[in-house]
Amino acid sequence: MDSAARMTAMPVANATRVRWLVVVYLFAFSFLTIVDRVAISAAKGDMSRDLGISDVTFGFVFGVFALGYAVFQVPSGWAADRFGPRAFLALIVVLWSVFTGLTGAVTASVALIAIRFLFGAAESGIYPTASRAIYSWIPRQGRGAAQGLMFVGSRLGAAFGLSAVSFTIASFGWRASFWALAAVGVVMASGWYAWFRNHPAEKRSVSAAELEYIRSQDGAEQPPEASKGNWRELLLSMNSLLLMAQYFASNFTFFIAFSWLLPYLKSQYNLTATGAGAYASVPLYFGAFGNWFSGTLVDAIYRRGHWRMSRVMPALIGFALGTVSLIAAASMPTVMGAVICFSLATLGVDMTLSPSWTSCQDIAGPRTGVLSGAMNMIGNLGSFISSVMFPLLVNTTGTAATYFYIAAAINVLAILCWWRIRPDRS
């Protein structure tokens, strides 16, 4: 049994639960950021018609977001560590809301590509910053569930966005839909800045009992902090490199749900926009369950005294399920069969998120923002490559099966990475 897990204590009586309100806020931001992100997938048909954008060009519209999102991950993680989640998260929500509004004002593909790159850059800080907030507010034995619930928000946001934004676009037009989403973001950012504090000790509503509980879980048993070394040692350690590599795989598979799945289902199976939106939302509900289940499993295994396996086992199960389901998806002739297989693949790769982000907190400590940003950067390079490759593979081979086989092979490599990852060693 790991010494850290052995020393895990139960919450003291009469402790407040303000720390979980932080998770609720992060859930809401995760929900919003993905609604804003997938809105362009729902609007793709109308925007292509109005702006004269081809599918190949739209592949770059999808992909350039992932590129901007990836490039600014490490700087955003550094800023979250340096300035704290309160001000920095409020700032980036306002910024991405501005670019969401500008998306509704574009008149040419060049402007759209530029705005989507800046939108991706602005959104890049959300998860490293949120992870840094969880590190400060949630003790290790609850971080798996906290991370899982936060990513549940992203999947539900995507499912809601694909369905609801499709409806609002049909009712009010794609431009008005982007403007409305921008206004919601500014209001939420203002609420976060007014309520949140960087450390629980700064929040008056946190009782002394809750503060003591938060602090007691990460004391002497925590591994040496990353701040005692330099960034090169942190980012080039074997643990960090393996974490980054496996995150490429999960993003390569999942990003199709955010980009090409809806328009692909619509054209491949001759569906209406509303019907395609309904089908495309199904994998996201599976992903939401995968995040919740995996986060719960991470904490349950950790409490039994198995620190490393609490991270490794859910990830191995997830990538194995993703591999099998992607291979099956390649041969499905019906829309229902294809959606079910891709839904199971999404459930699998989403089971790897909570282990990935909690491992960043384990390894990096107060440098969580930097390491999680680096991991998310590599992951979103996978998203960029995936979004550009998918239409090219379909056009050149005449089938999406090639993409599914490539994604399955990458998942196998991710399984090999997790065999070597040691989150219990800094």
C-alpha cells in the first residue's frame, strides 16, 4: 500500500464543503467552453453556404483552432501558476467570448481562420488553469472525481451545443447564435472573479475544519515538489513525456466528435441537420459517463491504497475499449452501428482524462499548470492532425475506415505508454 494513501483521513466533522462549489464553477466553465467550441460544427453547413467555404478549407478552420489551442498551452499553464486561477481564468473567458462574438461577424474564410486561431489561443488556458485550481482546493483523494466531473461538463456541453445550437441556428441564424454565446461568457467570467479566491484560506466561507482537511491530505506524504527542480527536468522527465504521448492518442480519437462527426453523418447517411445533430450528440453522453466513472474509479482505487494503479488501470481499460470500438466502427454500414461504435470509443478514451490530469498534479505539484499545459499542447496537436486528416483520408480513400484504423493503432501505443507511467514518483 502506498504511504500517501495509507495516511488518507476522512473529512472532519462540521467541515464546510466550499471546495466542491469550486468544482461546480469549473464544471460550468467546462460546459461553456465546449458549447462555444462546437457551435461552429453545428453552423458549418450554413457558414459554408454563406461564405463559400469548401470542406477542405473548413478542415483548416477546425484544425487551426486546435493549433492555436495547442501552441498557447504552456504559456497559459505558466500564467495560471504565476498569477493564480482567479484573475487568469476570468481573463481568458472574456477573451474567448470576444472571439466567439467575432466569429458571428466574419464575411470571409481568411478572417474566420484567423479568428478561430485566436479563439483557440484564448481557450487554451481553461483546463491547465482549472487543474491548478483543483490542486489548490481539492485534496489528492478527491481529485479524480473533481477532474472527472469537470470533463463531464465538457461532454454535456458538446452534446447540448450540437443539439441546441443547431436549433438556434435554424431559428435565429448562425451569427446571432455566436453573439448570444459571447454574452453568456462575459457574465460567467464576472461571477467567477467576484466569488473565487486562489487559495481556500482566502475565502471567508471556508471553515477552519475544511481548511485543515484540505491541507492535511497533501502534507509530508506528497512527493518532492516540481518547484524544487527546473522546467527542463519537469517537462523532459520520462513520466512527463509518456503522459504527453498518450494524451495525443485520446485527443486524436475524440476531436472528431467536436469537428467532423456531425457533418460526416449528415452527408454519409443523408440526414437532416437536426437528425445529424441528435446522432452526433450520442458519443458525448457516453464520454460524460466515461469521465464520471473513471474519476470515481480513480479515487476509489486510491483510497484502497494503490496510488499508481488508481491512475494506470482506468487509463488502460479506456484505451483498450477505444481500440476495439474504433476497429469495429470501420466496418459499420448503418448510422446506428457507426454511432454506437464511436460512442464506445469515446467512452473509452474519455476514461483516460481523469488519470491523465490527476497524474499531472501528482508529478508537478505547484507547477501543475505548466505540466498539464504541456500535456494538453501535445494532445491538441493530435486534435489538429485528426481534424485535417479526416477529410483528406475520406476524399483519397473513399471511406472513413482508414481514419478509424489509424486511430486504433495510436491507442495501442498509448496503452504501452501507460505501462511505464509512474505518477507516484515526481
